[in-house]
Amino acid sequence: MFEVDQFVADCRAAFAEDPTHKSVREVLARAVSDPVGVLKGLGEPKRAEIRTLFHSPSLTIINVVWAPMMTVMPHNHRMWAVIGIYSGREDNIFWRRVRETPNKIEAVSAKALCEGSAEPLGTDIIHSVLNPIDRLTGAIHIYGGDFFGAERSEWDSLTLLEHHSDGERTRRMFEEANARFEASKRVLGS
């Protein structure tokens, strides 16, 4: 069964041996290959959230739960990341800067991550995320740096223009997604 403390220890040991994403991705891939075990270890997702499993200046491990139909605006991390899905699905749209207008982006590709996927994202990746299904999606995200302390950018969903990432705006977005999720459950329950 998946045990958070052992998983964190394994990730830290892999990172100590190889500070790229490669060894950490192997640890994450092994974990999400048993999604039932991860669900037992982390608990069944109940609401959209970001929960810290480990945080240091060089490595951050978080449990991310996306609400049904939740969309996260285009953003960057400025560090490598590895995303492992243990429940549901996460669709990523990948973006690049427009050469003539570098603070604007355009879509270039997309990839669906399903239960059992463990995918790396490079340090320069700009992506947006959508949970396209009608239930919660659970994922473990591992970052090669201080995810909470890094200066990052987001791009406006309408204009696709760059602005500074705002943690408070992100927290509100999760709470709004939870409110919509709770309201949909009440409607379906009546």
C-alpha cells in the first residue's frame, strides 16, 4: 500500500541521486501504477485542493485534486515537474510565446493524462489544465524546486496576456470550483 512518508523518502532519495526529473518520475510512476493503493494512502478525494506532502527549497511534492470540469489558466512553473494521475483525468494544453508579442501565448499541443500516467514537464513549459470529467481527479505533482516560493507567470484566459502568478487568486479559484461542485451535488441529490 502507498504510504506518504515512504513515498516522500523515496522521492527525496531519488532526487539526491539525480536532481533531474528522471529518477523521481520512476518513483512516481511506480506509485500511480497502483491507483487503488494511492487512494487508500491519501484518502478518497472529497474536494478540490492543493495539499503539501513535502516542501523544501529544492523539492516540492503536493497532492492536487481537481473539481469536475475545473479549468486552470495557462501558467508556468520555472522548474521541472512530474505529474502522476491516480484517479480521474487531467487534460493539458501546451502553449508557447508568440514571437512578435512575447507576453502573449498561443496553443501548440495537448495531452490527456489518465489514471496511471506519470508525465514530466520541462522547466520552460507553459500549460493549462482541465479536468474534463464529472468527478474529482487526483494527482501527485512533484516539482524540482520551491513551488510555493518561485516567481511564476499566468496568462489571462481571455486575452492570453502574461501577468504575475497570484497565489491568492489560485486559492479563490479552488474555492469557487468547490462551491460549483457542492452546488452540483445538491442539484443532483434533489
